[in-house]
Amino acid sequence: MHELSLARAILAEVVEAATVREVECVESIHLKIGALCGIFADSLELGFEIASVGTICEAASLQFSTSPVTIWCQSCDTAVSPIGQLDFRCPKCLTSSAQLITGRELEIVSFTPKPIALVSC
């Protein structure tokens, strides 16, 4: 379950950023996951729940958005969505491309602090 180690890494980044900003409690964390990333959101949530116990992120929920697969077509000189998720050909000219632009990332987009009036982590 590599999601637990990813959850720990996400937690470390968010705790560090929140501490610098003097945030007492994190309410939610927004992540962007590439369609080809191979991460299971349910497993990542479970890993995060385990890893965040006793931290300022213990009560935080994870919110996910998915980034689509995008390739660079050298023939068309443009970024396009491929024909299929595993068929990396340009839909316009059918040229194969191995240059993946998006689809494999895991990115911490943002986190939301819990409002001060509601802080009780």
C-alpha cells in the first residue's frame, strides 16, 4: 500500500505549510491526481486517516480532482487529449506520442484552515 507513504508525505508538506502560516487546525486538503497516477483515493484517505492522528490535520478531509491525460503532438505542434487513456495517438493526425504532459501527477493544490471560531482539533 504505497498510499500510506504518499499520505505521510502529503501530511508532512501540509503541516509544514500550515505551521508557517500559524494555522491551528486544517479543515480540508485539495489534491489533484493524474488519471494515470495509479493512486486509489480510498486507500489514500485511509492512509491519511492513520498518518494524521495527533496532528493539526487529524480532522481534515481530502478532496480530489482528476487531471486528464494530455500528450504533446509533435506533428500538430499542440497539446491534445489522446484517443484513449492508453492509446497515446493524436486524435487529429493519429501520430503516436510518448510525450506525456499531464496525467501522472499528484499535486497538493491547497488546504483550508478551520475557521478560528470552530478550532478544536
